Amino acid sequence: MNGEPFTMPDRRLRRRLYDRFFGRKSVIVAATVLLLAVLHPPRGLGVPVCWMKHATGMPCPGCGLSRSLSSSVRGDFATAWKQHPCGPILLPIFAGIVVVALLPISARRRFFRWVGRHPRLVNGLYGLLIAGFLTFGTARAGYHFYLRWSTPLSAGHAAVHTASSAAPGTLTLPAAACTRAAE
């Protein structure tokens, strides 16, 4: 520490940092994501794939990411940003991971040494990406929650049920009122 630049004190820590981003599992995930982005239609599959949105009506933090990556692969970055802002950011990261895996061993070793010399930068960028992803997902879910519960139901959808089977003034909703149009 004595005024020296920060260096990774242990070879195992450097290896773990490298494996987190460029290890075999990371390369397989990155290549799979890129392949699916190429195959996935930018407008979606036409069927709901997010169980959270299907169950609650509110998007999860990753909703739209597949379509965003698909739009990014096709060069439609404006649409990709609207679908999910992390898509255009993740595309070059995944592509970079695959490219590094395809480099000759000498180039990979040089890159490995660079990553080992800059752990704060690499981990900081990783943390920033995760924090941005979660912040966007939480803000979007909060916005949809606010829209869902702050919008009053129209008088035509709510009916006061006064039949003898229910207490007077009990509010019942027809099935159509329980489902809202896709947002």
C-alpha cells in the first residue's frame, strides 16, 4: 500500500476476476445470448414469456431485454433503448467476451494481465451495470405499479352488488374489469 498502485495480492483473486467475465461459463452465456438475439424477432415472439408480467401485470427488471438485444443486433438502437436501455449496453459487452475467447492465447494472456492490473475498474464497471439494471427495473416496476393502482376504474366496470348473498354495498368486479389492456 505505501503509495504503490493497487495490485491484486493473490493469483487466485486475479483468476476469479478473469473467470467471472471471461471464463468458460461466461463465454457460453455470452455466445448463447448473441445467438438468441440474432434469432429472436425484435417485436417479440407474440406470446408472453415473462412469468412475472403474466402473473402480476407488472414487468420484471429484465422485461424487454431480449427484444432490446434483438433490435441492437439489427442496428435499431433507438427502438432497443425504448425496449430496455441495458440492451444496447450489454450487446458490445457480450460481443467482447466472445471476441476475447476467440483471440490467440498470447493476446488473451495480455488481456488477462490487463484485467488483473485493473480490478477496481473492471469490478466498478460491473457493479455500475448491475446497479443500473436494478435501478431501471425497480423504477419501471414502481411506475407501472403507480399507473395500475392510481388509475380509477371506470363506473361501467365496477358494480355494487346488493344481492342477498353478499352484504349490502359490497364491491364486486366483473372478470373483464380485472384484466387491463396491455400497457
